[in-house]
Amino acid sequence: MQFTIVIPTLNRADVLHLSLNSVMRQKGTHAFNVIISNNRSEDGTSTYVKSITDNRIKYVEPDRRLSMSRHWEYAAQFVDTTNENSLVMFLGDDDILNVNAFNIATHIFSKYEVDALRRNTGYYYTPDCPHRNAGFLFLPPLDGALTIRNSMDVLKRVAAGELSYGELPMLYHGFIRATLLTRLLGYGPLFQKASPDVYSNFSLAALNIKYASLNYPLTLGVATPKSNGVNFYLNTSIRDDFVRTSAHELRHRYPIDSAYLHILESLETVIDNHQIDVEINYRRWYTNLIHFEDFATICRNLSYIKSIFGKHWITIYFESCVWGLVRLKRIVPKRQAFIIKKIVSAVFRLRSKTASVAYTGDLRKIGINDPNGCMDFIEGRVSINIDGLAP
């Protein structure tokens, strides 16, 4: 197998080395290259990358600052899509790749002849992250298990509101055959909405492919002071720049500051573009939205929620307030909150979509202060035998 890791970056020279080094120190002997696409950074990113003398690293830069999705589109054009045995992954510039990722992917793609590989992993907030979870790792149950799936079957369950879009094949933090990019371009640009990772999950699934799902950390999601998720939470200028550039370069029918509305729009767009027979359960999507979206976001987007789901504003306010009270365990004691949540779930016919967490903790208490140490900690808790994997 040959590997291409695409790392789009913007003003993160202080953490880019972690992501890049995690690729460069892969175990085993593999043919690979890294495409670092610099979205007109102003923090010395260009100087840092150009100082590295390794012909496996390709540095590219557009002639102007682009939205995230347009930047990913730009970077994708440098991927060789002609080789059936070439695998590609987009990796965040503050995330890291497991040092065994290439070995594991080679084994799975060769043995099971899949077109894509997704993974489950944890999420780590660095100690300097301006977030209440700074220093914490959130780790779902990981057992190293592998399953083989059909993407269309899973896509229908996602559209029905039964599964998260994260269960679909992934280009971001997952491997796909590079030839799939050519197939996707037959349906228009690769990334047509503000969140390229969300849109590409749906568009890949619409190709009706066979893919592997691995319950093991091939990558680690990392939140740093410049991460988009953190800056959306803090409502900073980085968030404003993301929204402004995305709104300017891409067309949206729903507001992009609502995660659930944006995910729904990506799904609707893929169904239209690919002309696939997939039915969306809007009742379930509405229930999920009021369950997980914060009240302020719901209020800002009330007119859209009313028009999409056909609900009266009083009903929306009431139901979102009920879920808000259930989530505030400081107001409702934990045991009572659990009972109330079960009752409310039954009333709204909601299957719980909250990802179960096997571990939550501040890693600073055990002397871990960086993503590499975090990944070592995770691997110490999860075992995998790539010679014994079975669907």
C-alpha cells in the first residue's frame, strides 16, 4: 500500500510539528508522502515546513486565504488518484496519527479488500486549551474489534436518526482508496458545505462501498487553543473567520452555527446530488436536535427549526427547556436526572445517542501533558491483534 496524508493548516505552526512527526515516525516500511497545504498562514508556518529537508513532504499554498472546505478542495488536487493501492487520509494539523496506523491499514485493506477504514478514538484537550476540559481525555469503550459494513446500509440508519454520521466511512481521520476521490468528483466538488469532514462522510457513504470499522485509536483528536471546536465554544475571531469565509464561498440553506442543522443540510445535499433512495426521519432528527443543541443556538435558529420540522415555537421552547433541565445535574440530582431522562426519552421516543465513555480524567494528575503521552496512555488500555482481526 502507498499512503498520502493531507494536512491542511492555518496559523498553527506551534502544534503542526506534532501532527507531522506522528506521520513521519510510522512503524514498518511504507511508501508514503505528506501534503501540507498552508492556507496563507501568518505565523511562520511556511518557514517551518520549508526548513524540513525530506522529499516525502510536499508543501503547497493557495494564492489567497480560502474557507476551510475550499482549502481542502485545493489540497485534494495534489493527491494521486490513479493508483488503486493508494490510500489517503486528511489529518488535522493539531491531531496525531497512531504510529502503527500504516501497518494496521495495510493489513485490513489487503485482507478484507475494503474501500475505506474508519476508527473510534478518544478526544484530548491540551493543558493550555482555554476550555473547562483542559487537560482531560474523553475515551469511549475501545476493544480493538473490527466490523465490515456496507456504507449505504449505515447511511440509511443515519438518515433515520438511529446512528451518528461518525459511523460512516471517513476521509478525515480515516483511510479511503484514493481512487474514490475521482468517483466523488463526478458529483461536484468534494466538499460542498462548511464542514468538509461532515459532508465527505455522507458523500463517501452514498457511493455504496464496503468499508471497515475499527474500534481502536488510529488517530487522536486533539483540542488546542486554535481548534475550531474550541473557538466556536468561546465565540472568538477564529470562529467568526470560519463562518464569514464559509458563508462567502459556499451556499447554505440553513445556518452553519447550528451543528445539527448543518449536518442535516449536508445529508440532504448528498441525497440530492447522488440521487439515492434514502429517507430522512425528520421527527427523530428534530428530537435529537432539541436534545443535544444548546438553548441559545435553538433560539437563534428558531425560524429555521419551525420551517424544517413543522413545529410551533412554543413546543420547541418547551421541549428544549425540558432537555436543558435534565442535562443540568447541578439543579437536578444525578439519580433523579437519570430517571427523568429515561421518562423524557420514552415520551419523545428517543433512543439515547450519547456516546458511552469508558474513561474521563485529567491526565495532568498522572503526569501527561501532551498528545503523544495521551496516545501512549490510550494504547496501554487497548489491545489489538492485527493478525487475528475478524469481521
